[in-house]
Amino acid sequence: MSGWDSKVSKAALSCCRRSLDALKVVLQAWLNRGKLEERKVRPISKVVVVADEGMMAREAVGELLKEMGVKFRKSEGQGRVVMTVDGGGESFIIEVVEGGEAQGGDGLTLRVSKPGFAERVEALGVLASELGNFDLRSVAEACDGFTTLDVVRLVQFAASRSLADGRDKVEEDDFMEGVAVLQRRINVSETLPDDLSEQLYLMAVSEGGDGFSELVHRVNAGEKLDRRLEKMLARYSFILLDEPEKRVVKLAKARASYERLKKAFGGGQRS
């Protein structure tokens, strides 16, 4: 493993440590299961770690086991990684699921959430403390909501920017520029709706502006439409497929999404 890869694994554990504390406790209990069995307690022997995309949970779990000095074997398939710790003729199973859900079964399920401020500070310290003289806490505050992978990419961007400017050291502005670039991507991905109907409402809001909002409210009220709104209804007739209360909800979501999109791209005007 290269020096950078080792740092990334350590940073992944820093970002996930809060969520993986329970895994460490349960694994330590299993390794000392004889004491539990003396108390007539059966130890937990399987943990499923469920994480969102970008949390790098498999790297975090692997680093945790390494930190604990525990040997394990690994197998992968169908978006899952299984890490098995053997001992005394028995096995402790750790299943890591990224971007999915755990299937039913016995064992303990842990969910890996996005890192908090302290976790981001620790991860940035692992990845970037030797790159320059800057305030890690300010950078960590700026990248609120970032996943582990986002933090890694932020450091890579900042280092690349300083190199492009011919500087030996990374400055805080390099990170802030990276935050702006990555935050724009995050805002857009979290703003765009998955549902086709809600996508149509977002399209109508971006095109029709306040006129589309007026159309929805007048249709809901059963009011007579003027020629302008009749033409608009012909274009956005999909609103007739919804009940009045659903139209209001989808309109509100679309307006909020549109405002976030405008902010993400630095402005913009309705057509």
C-alpha cells in the first residue's frame, strides 16, 4: 500500500470512527467470548455495516481491524464486502454494504453517517497537515456535509491547485476553492428529484416562474383561466394528474429545488 493509500484508509477511519465504535466493542467482546459464555451470554458474531456511497466504509473497517491488530480475510461481490475474523474454530463476520440496504438476518446492523466536525478535522489532519500552513478547523467547518470521499477529493484538489500556481505549499484559499467546486456538485445532486412527476414540476417552475405557480393555484381553486394560463395549462397539463394537495406539495418542492439550483450555479434567471 502506498503512503497516500495508507493516509486515505486512516482518514476513512477518522470519518467513520463515531459509527464504528460499536463494531470495535462487539469484536473485542467476541475475541474474549469465553468470559461472556461463562455468564451464559452468547456473543454477537456478525455485524452488518451499512453506509452511503462515498463514506469509504470498507477502507474504514479494514483500518480499524489493522489498528486492533486483528487478522482477517476478505471477499467481495454484488456491492458487498465480507471480512471474516477466525479464531478458536469460530468466525466473526463483518459485512460492509455501500449504497444499499442490509438484508434481514441475525447480527447487529450499524449505519455509517457522514462525519461530524471533529471527524473532518481529524481526517484533514491525516491527509493534509504536511501540505502547508492553514487552519484545519476553518477548512473542516467549510466542508460541512461532505462524505469521506469528498474530503479526500478536496485535499487532492487543493494540492493540485497549488501545484498549478507553482507553489510548494497549499494555502487555505486552495481548500476554499475546492469546497466551492465540490459543494456545487453536492447541491445539484441533492436538489434534482428522482421522481419524474417532480422533475416536470421543476422544469415548469424554471420555465414558467410565477406564472406556473399562479396556474397551479387557480386550477386548485377551480377559477376560470385567461388565455395566457390556458396556453400554459396545455403545456403543463401533467398537473391535472395530481390531486390539489399533491400539486401544492410538488410546487413547493420544485420552487425550493429551483432556488437551490440557482444558488449552486451562482445565479440565473427564469425564462
